[in-house]
Amino acid sequence: MPNNKCTCGSIKTTEYLLLNYKEYRIECRKLFLKIKKELKIKIITLSILLYKKIGIKEILVFLKETSICTRNWHQERLKNREVEKEN
């Protein structure tokens, strides 16, 4: 059964994966800059990403670019975890 914890120990929630997941830091910055500029805000929240038109538009681009939380993404992470255990 897959573990819902990140390698850093945090639980992989929607909020964590979209706002704090370090593996996609560069992609998140790019996403956040577009939204912050358009909405003229300083802080991005989960509700902005999921309920504002610009947030929804940009989060779809982010999901497509990163393939985060897809079946392949999960399988790759499981493979990497198994390799780490062997070493």
C-alpha cells in the first residue's frame, strides 16, 4: 500500500502538493507569479488555485506540465523508494 507521506515527512495533501511540494518548486513559482500578477496579490492560497478562474487555468497547466498525482507519477515514486531501500 502506498505511503501518503513525502520523503520530508509531510503528509501529501492537495494543499501540500500544490503549495509546498519542494520537488516542483520552480514550476510552482512560475504558476504563482502569473496568478499574483493578474490578481495583484502577494500570497497564493489553495482557494485561489481551486476557485478563481486564473487559478484553475494555471493549475491545469501546472498539472499537465508536472504530471503530478498521475498513475505514472505514483509508480515512479514507488520505484524510487524501492531503490532507496535497497541502497
